[in-house]
Amino acid sequence: MLPAYSVDKKYSFKHINSADGLSASNVKCILRDSRGFMWFGTKNGLNLYDGMDIERLKCFDYVRKHGNDNIGALYEDKTGKIWIGTDRGVFRFDPDDVRFKFMDGEASPSESNIEAKKIGNSNTESPNNYVLRILGDAAGNVWVLIPTQGIFRFKGDKVDFFSNQKTSDNKQHVYTDIAVSPTGEIYAVSNYLDIYVHNSRDDRFRKVFSNDGLLPAPSSLTKMISDQDGDLFFATLDGYIYSYNPHKNGYPQLIDFSKTGKVYLRDIALFDDDLWIGTHNGLHILDLLSGSEKELRENALDPFSLSDNSLSVIYRDYEGHAWIGTMFGGVDFLSNNPFRFDVFGREYGLSSMRIRGLDVSDDGKLWIGTENNGLNLLDLNTGSVSHPVVSPAKSSGVMHFVDVIGNDVYLGFTHSSVLKVRGGIGKTEILPIDSVAGNDRSGYCYLLDSSGNEWLGLGGALAKRKKGETGFLKVEDTGSNWIFALFEDSHRNIWIGTMGNGLWKYTPSSGKFRNYSYDDGEIKPTGLRSNSISSIMQDSKGNVWVSTDRGGLSKYNEAKDDFITFGIEEGLPDDVVYNVLEDSNGFLWFGTNKGLVKFNPDNSFIKVFSINDGLPFNEFSYNSAAADKSGIFYFGGNNGIIAFNPLLDVPGKQHHPVYFTNVSLLDLAEGSDAEGLEGVTLGKSITLPSTCASFRVTVSSPEYGVSGQRFFYYRLLPVGQEWTRIDGNKITFANLASGDYRLEVRYGDGEDVPVSELRIRILPPWWRSTWAILAYLIIALMAVVLLVIWLQLRNKKKINQREQAYAAEKERELYRDKVEFFTTIAHEIRTPLSLIDIPLEAIEENGIDDPKTSDYLKVMRQNTRRLLHLSRELLDFGKLDSHMLITKKEFFDMSALVSETAERFGPAMDLNGKDLEVDVSNEKLMVFSDKEAVTKILSNLFNNALKYASKNIRVVLKESEGIVAVSVSSDGTKITEKERNLIFEPFYQSEGNAEKKNGVGIGLPLARQLAAVLGGNLVLDNDDSLLNTFTFTFPVGNAEKEDISVADADKDNYVLDEESNQTKLRSSGYHVLVVEDNESIRHLLRD
């Protein structure tokens, strides 16, 4: 006997709404693309759905600065691009570059479209208004219906326009919908229910059916569709539905629909022989063959009913799944998979959704225990639910198990022991456990073994009643444990599961108990991973399976007397495992806290079903698994009961492609380079700046219906070669180094599973970018070039320095040679000059009567003295250069010396027409220095001024802070800046006074060196005046520092003693000693 739900198909919808991320609950259009993604158009944006996550896309063309988020139509063309109809025209989305393009091309009326030309308001039209429908034909053309304008055809880069038509009586026929037949013909229907077909030969829409009042005038046409045979179906807002065969040239036939003229119809769709009709009053399913109808409406008690009665769109995808868009409830999904989960809850009359105990009796009744509201009985033949009152008076109503054994039902309650209901609904008997239970009378499990013995699991003991006896006795071997599970295997061994103290095995033949427990420090582990046992079963191959809390599922290995365990590490979604059922194919099914598991014991393949597959819950419950005679499985949880046929879960498409749907950046700082990079990424590569090296990649393999969860595996090359499983669909990377990576992802495990890859490039920081490296190379190259240039310059400089040093040495040698030469000449001519000068002096003193001869003698005497003066300068210069000049310091009056020197040069000044002004104080200025050297310096300055002054010469003597300064200014030609230092070089003569070159150029150099010897200096003042001013400075001097007595220096005030030798010598005359190496001079001096 089949359960009621398998005969009368149950429609269980999965709801997708704003809680899942949908941008609005008013869904206007739906599309599934060739990649498998679902597109939902709402009045508040476009949504992309992959079965797990929803990504919202903003329909905006950033190039044309145009967008609109009121989405009314969707279509995928042959190239995989998505066409989106909005309130403000058509957009096209390219999944490869994730960009929207506004299709704003202006269209010209088709040349053959005479009607369009006649009524067109202009020569061109642009699709810029509300879009109702978009579809494509076999040739790849995209047709867009904008009711206020007409029909646009996008053919490559060309856009054609077919305007709404007018009849001869000037009635405006507005195209209200279009449809494409299986052969690619484009049909249009007007607001007057006239039907048109596009004729490709003359490129115009021709009327194939003219209503002419044959059909009642509709309030408005809602939808037109075509079936696989090419027949058209169109419906009106007030519920009239027609079918029309365009190839028979007949009339549209009104379909017999019970709600014709009584509902507000929004959409129609064909599902094989069923016509689905969406209204504002629910969903109507009309069987076109039998005429039977089914009405589905929102049911507040049924979480899997329609989410809203106001439907807006019905869509059937290419796998036959149904997607229903509602006005206020989002999207309702109904899987076409024959393997489905049907749900039993409050809508069937269950007293509670918290299930704790399930079993099926032979008469087709499902006994249901609840945690908080007693016992329920579901008749699987009728679907009715009753509530037998069987709990004892003191019971809290909290149940722990339900076991059906033959015609009897055993029920376990908290603090109320175990009840036995004879015949299912007959007399109730409380099992006698008073001598065993103690304070805790809670019953958790019951077993009637093959020998007729009864076993009870209590909160603090294991009780046993042998066959034929009246009372239960405590089994002392298991202690005072919480007994939670009992089972007898095919070898008649009794397995006893406890909560907290492991597993016991009782062997009747030996009477021995064996304990299996989990202990981290155990030398010989049993293989169990938990001591909390929730259920025990044996499969058709004789294997004993033990479900545990927090320890997974364990299989008994009889050969080694231990267990092989499967848990999270082996691929289970959770380590909490509830009761296990085996189907006829040998697969094990069990609930966990994270979904329902299908397990293949032969290869350990795991398939997980969750709420994404239509389950009402992921968390199952204890002792809540049962199977009826037809093989239908029932599992209870915290939100009702699920029922399914496990044999209908056949392997589907195994090779699921993986897509990369989103890249989200972690720790994104405002204003960083990464802003704007987040979004849908269906492409094959991404490039991120170095500041965005931490990011999360969302992957997807679109699946809908009851498919069972598999896991994504990934690896990042070249970082690692091992595949890593992830829970969910998000892969996170943190602080990836700059470089190129290849992210490989597959959906499912196994070598034959296809792999998708995403190439990731993390750009280096600016200082490691290509341009930066190029700059570094350029800088390095420039540094090398500069280094080479520097080395060349340094070598050149060294060479120049060597050449300069060589030239300087040569110049010094030349200078020394010149000085030596002039000194030698001066020394050699000095004696002849003296021999000339002395006789001339004697002749001059004797007097010459002849005036002319006397003048000649004077000229000879002047030039002789000039040569003698020059020779003395040369000899002094030579001594200074060779550091052989010895100074003779003495006290003298500097004022008097300057005045005397001025008086000595006075006649020459007058003779040459020069005005000499001397600014000297009348007071004595006593200095201690070499008077002869000072005199030579002054003489050189006066002589230099005499030679080069134009008219005026001024001499100033000053003393300040122990420094004597003599300034000699003249108004001659201004010495240039270039010559300021050259004039103090030996043998240099000014180029500006070439006509006055009558010396050898050693006067000023000699004066400066003499000044330096005296501790002073001789400089040419640098001022803005037109005068050349030479300033000679030297210190006043200090006799004490020179170790000379001041009294010895003042010769003029010294009084000779009358008895001294000097007085005696004066009275007797003087003797003069003449020392001269030249004999001629000695004779002249002696005479």
C-alpha cells in the first residue's frame, strides 16, 4: 500500500526572498541562463542566484551614464549575453567583462513595413520606454516589445523598428505581446486580439487572424506563449485563455477554465500537458488532457506552500523546474526532480513540530512522538492525523521513543517509564520497573529479543525481564548508566548504548559483557570517538553501525573487535549522528545536526541534503527514523517530518562546471586603489593592486532542486599542490605576495571532476612595479654612466693636477731662475754702479763750472742711484724668497717716518704735477718694528702712486687697537678686478699702464712680502670709489715681547758720562773701519 502523499502529488515550494538577499519581493521576470544561473528581475534591481547566494547587480551603463533598476524582461542571446528590459529601454550584460551596455541605437522603420512608415511620428525610433518582452529567433535576432512604441529587432549592429499599427477605421492596434514558435516564427498579438506573424520574405508583420468581434473584447491581454507543436496560447487579464493553431487558419478556441472572467490573471506557462495559470488569487494548474484543475494557495501553516497568492510571473527552466515570481513574497521554486522531500507539519494537524520518536505499523499508520505535546497518529492512506491519549496521568508529555512491535506500540516518556499499548489503540499497560528505576523512571529505549526477553533502557539502569517472568531486574554488569539505545544483531548479541559511558556488547552464549569506550590515553583504542551512543543498527550485509553524539558513525569490525569511524574528517557534515536507515540499494541514510546524509558503505561516498534541497530543517532528532513497507523513509526533526523515496535519488549530472561569481575585498579602506573592484566576476581572470592582497572569492556551481550537497575543493598554484575542501562556497586569501597565481576549483572529489581556474594577478607595490624596476635600471645605468664620467673626470683632474703641478713646478723653477738671475745681475752690477756713483758724487761735490756738464752729471747720478735702488730691491727680494732677510726692529716715530717719506717724494711730485695730501697726526706714533723695511714699503707705495696717479695722491696714517694702517690713494686708472691679485705677483706689470712700464714688477710683491715679515699685510682696497687705495697694516709692536730694553732704544735722551771711554774717544777723534770686499771701492772710500 502506497502512502497518500505518493498518490496525490504534494507541491513543496522553496522560498527565495529578501531574507536571502533578494533586492525586492515584487518579482517581474525570471531567466535561467546557459551557465545555469538564475536571473530575477524586480522593480528594485537585477539579481543573480546560484542556488546558494544572491548577488545584486546595478543595471547601469557607466560609459553612457544611463541606467534603470525596474526590470521587466530578461533574455539570453546565442552568445551568452543577457538582455534586460527596463522602464527606460534595453540593456545588455556581458558576463565576461561584467559590464552593462545601454542599447540606444536608433532604428529606422523596415522598408517593407508600410504601416510603420505611415504612422511613424519620425523617421527613426529609439527603444527608450517600458520593455514588456524580449525574445530571440533561430537566426540570432533579438526582438524587443515596447507597447508604447512597437517592436524593435536587433540584428547585429542594425536595429529595425515595427511600429504599432492602425486599421482603416483609425483604431490604434497596440502590440501587447510577442512569442516565438519552435520553428523560429515571430508572432504578435494586439490589444484587439488580432494575431500577426512576421514574414521574413518581405520583412513585415502580416495579420493571420482578425478578431472582427469574434472574440469578446478583453480588458487587456496578459501573455502569449507557444507550445512545442507551434500552437499559440494567449490569456487576458480577466481570465480568458485561448488556444490557436496558426497553420489551420481557424479561430482561437476558448479553453475551459473554471475561473474564466472571475480572476485577475497575470501569467500562463506550459508544463508538458499542464497549463499553469498565475493569478492574484493563487496558482491554478489545468490538465489540458483531462480538464482537471488543482488550486494552490498560500497556507500560513504550511511553510512549503506558496509564499504569496498574488503571482506575477511563471517560468519553466530547461530542466523542468518551476519558478514563480510573486508580488509580495519573492520567488517560489518547485523542483522537477522526482526525488523530493515531502513535509508533514501543523498543516496536517500535528500537535507539535518537535519530533521525538517515529515508527510505522503494519496497517499504514505513522506513530509520531513529540517532545512537548504527546502522541500523534498519521494515517498514511488518508493523510488524516489523530491524537491518541495514552500518556499516564503523571506524564509531562515529553516522549523519548516509539517502537511498534507486531500489534503493540511501546512508548517512552520522561519520568513515566515505558507504556505498552496493546493493539495500537487498545489497553495501555505501564511496564513494571519500580524495583529497578529508582528515582528516574524515564524510559529511553525498548527491545524484545529473539528469545522473548524484554530489555528496557532507563535513565539510571538497564532492566531485563526474562520471558515468562513478571518483573524487570536490573542488569548489574552495565552499572547505573543512562541507557539510550538497544539492539539485537543477527548473532543474537545484545548491543547496549549509553549516554556517556560507551557501548556494551552482551553475548548470550557466554553470558559476558564487553565494554567499548573512548579514551584519549588508551593504549589499544577501540576506534570509537565518543562515549555517547544514540542508536545502533545492522545493515543487510551484517555490519553493525553505531551512531554517536560528537563521534560520528562507527562500523563494527568483528575481525579485530574494534570500530572504524566516519566523521567530519572523513567528509560528514557533522559528528552528531542520529538513527540510521538502509535502502534496498545498500545506502545508509541518517540525520545529523547539519543535514541529511546518504552514505555508501562500499566506497564511503557521502552526499548531504540540506535546507537548500527542500528540507524544512537541518537538525534531526533522536529515535526519529522509520520506513514503511513500500520503502518510503520518514525522518523527524525540530520542524516536522520529512518523507521521501530513497530509490528516486539517482545520480544526476556529475560534472558540474564551477564559476567564480564574486570577489570581495577584505579590510577595504575608503579611498584606496581597490574601490570599485568588488562585484560579480564571471570572467577568467582578475587583477588586484598590492593594497588588496586580502580578499574572498565566491565560487558557484548552480544546482537547484534536490541534488544533495557536495563540496568545493580548491588549490592555489604555485603555492600548493594539495586539494583543500571548503565548507560553503567562499575561499579566503590573506596577504598574498605580488605575482601571478592560478586558483583551481572543482565541485566534488575525484580525478574525473572538471576543474575551473581563475587567474589572479597581484600587482606589486609601486616601488616593485615594472615602471619602478625600469626606473631603477635607468637610475642604475645613469649611476654607472655618471660613475664612468666621474672616473674620467677624476682621471682627467688628476692629469690636470699633475700637469698643473708640473707647470707650477716649472713656473717655480722659472721664478727661482728669474729671481736668481736678477739677484746675480743685481749683485754683479752693484759694485760697478757704486764705482760709478762714488766718483760722480765726488765730482759733484767739487763743483763744475760748466752748467751743461753739471746737468749731465746730475742725470748720470740720478740714473746710477736708480739702478742702485733697483739692485738693492732685487737683492732684498732674493733674500725674502730664500728666507735670509733679517729684520732689525727698533722704536721709531711712524708719524715722522710717513712725513719724512712724503717730504722726500715732494719734489718729484711737484716736478710731475701731482698733488700730494698727507693726513698724519702731529702726535708721535711710536712703533716697534723694522724701520728700514717700513721705509722700503712706504717708498714703494709713494713711488707706485707717483708713477700711476693722474693728479691727486692722498696718504692717511691711522692706528686702532694696536694696528698701524697707512693708506695711499691715487686717482689713476682703476685697477680691474682681474688684476687685483695679479699686481702682487712677482714680475707682473699692469696691462692698463703699458706706457709706464719702466720697472721689472717687483715693487708691490716686495712690499707685500716685507709687510708679511713684519706681521702685517698690504692689500688693494675693494671699494666702489674711483681711486686705487693701497693699505699697509702692521702691528705697533712690543719691545718686552722682543726681549729688548726700552731704555736702550731711546738714544736721543742718553747722556754720556764724562769719564766714559766714548767721551775720551770724542775728545781724541774717530776711527772708521771700512769693510768691503771690492778693492776699488775700498780705495775710493779711503780717499
